[in-house]
Amino acid sequence: MAGKKTFYDVLGVKRDASKSDIQKAFRKLAAKYHPDAGGDENKFKEISEAYNTLSDESKRKEYDQMLMFGGIPGSGFGGRGTQGGYTYTTNVDGADFADIFGGMGGMGGFDFSSIFGGGRAAANRPSAGGDLTMSVEVSFDEALKGTSRKATYRIPSTGDEQTLTIKIPAGAYDGMKLRYKKRGEYGINGGQRGNLVVSIKVDPHPVFKRDGADVRMELPISMYEAALGATVEVPTPDGTTVRLKVPAGTQNGKTFRFRELGAPRVKNPDSRGALYVSVDVKVPTRLTKKEREALESLKDDDARSYRKDV
């Protein structure tokens, strides 16, 4: 008797499992092993026989009594076993698979109303599984340099959990989609498995903004630097700095371009976009007495017309 499995073991439930628990366990296993869905016929025979017995109150009671006396009933206890093999059907003791799986919306890819429904023979034509989607969140720097994430997701039709390593390429951008072939929902009747589509969500950066492979930023400068000209340090996305020579008379919003200092291009990582720096001229909101006197003196001496075209 050692090593033999009970019907409870076959379905993976406890001895005191409720009828609902037994049905749920059978749903999951049937979706995985039914021959019309490309499963193992012998395994399906085993789980069907177990369900046939444990889902029937009187048969389960008789079965439990035999277990109490040390016996493990063999194949055929539930009335489905045959010496010459096993014929799987679309119902188990009058319970149609369409009823067992009904109202579940195909369990995320499997349309059991067409596979098992109404006692009709399942269509032999293979049907591809649907795509599954998930999203992964990364920081601005991780998207710029590339990174990886270990992700676990669930196959809706079987409840199986699967794990894979998602490789985010250098230069990844917000909304980018990565497609992993044949990692989605299972197909029907030997049909090809669907894909897993991963959407990348990039956290915003306080200074830099992505525009494809280009990166944009605003650089505050004083009105004195704008008027007189200056050389200022500019941060870059990779953590270094470059010098920007601001010409005298630079106007607010003026944009300067640094080639090859943006983000890597996903399809060509050896090439990078540009860094665009727009100056934001800051005007003091509070002036010292000396500053005010100096500016008023300059104002009185300024003969230019700034609104002649207005």
C-alpha cells in the first residue's frame, strides 16, 4: 500500500476538503491535462476518476470507509475504469464540463464552452493562446543605463506561476514594450502559446526629461550672467558635468545643444541622443539698496525701446 496515492492525493486536496475545494482543484487540473487541450490522457483519466468519486457524496462516503480500513481502492472504483484503457468524455457522472467551467470567461484563454460544452466533440483545429501583459517600474538612471528585473506572473488558465528575468535595455523609455515570445497563455489543441508583453514605466527625474533618445533640461542663470555672459557648469544624465559658455545678452529660454550627451539609442547603444539645455533667466525678487540704486541708474541711462513692435 506504500507509495499508492489516494484520490485526495491525485487532486491535491485534504481529506476534509469541501465539495467546492474539490471542484476547484479539478478545474485547474482538467484545464492542464485534458487531451483536447494537448494534455496527458493518462493523467486526465486519473484526475477524472478521482473527481467522479469525491464529487459524489455517496461514493465519497464509501471510499472514505474503505480508506479507514486500510484499503486504497484502485482504478474503476468510480465506475469509469476499463481494463482496455480509458475513454475520456465531456462529462463526469452527468456533470458537463460546460457546467463545471461555466461562467468563468474561458479562464483567461481557455474557452471550455467550446472545448467541453454540451457534450459536443471539441474542434480539432489548433488555436493560439492569448497574450499576457504586465508592467515593470524602473528609475530614470536604470532606464538610461539598462538593468534587469526578476518577475513572477500567473497563467490564468492553469493558475501556474512562472518566473523570468526581464532585461531592460540601455536607453529604455517610458511606455516601451518588450515582447517575450511563447511566454503567454497556453494554446488549445496544440496551438502556439501566446506572448508576454512587458510595459516599461520610467520614474520621472527632477532635472532631466526624456524626448526619445534626446534629454532636455532647464538651467537657471542670473540676469547678470545672461546680460554680461558667463561660463557655467551643466550636469549631464550620466553624472558628469560640462561647461556651457553663455554669450552676453542671452535671452530667457535660449536652448543650447550638446551632441552625444543624451540617452543611448535602444537599437544602437553605441550612439546617443543630444542633451538640450534651455536657460531660465532668474530675476531677483528682493533687491538690496545698493542693487536698486545701481539698476535705477542703468535704467535712466538706457535709451533702448523694448516695446516698439508691440
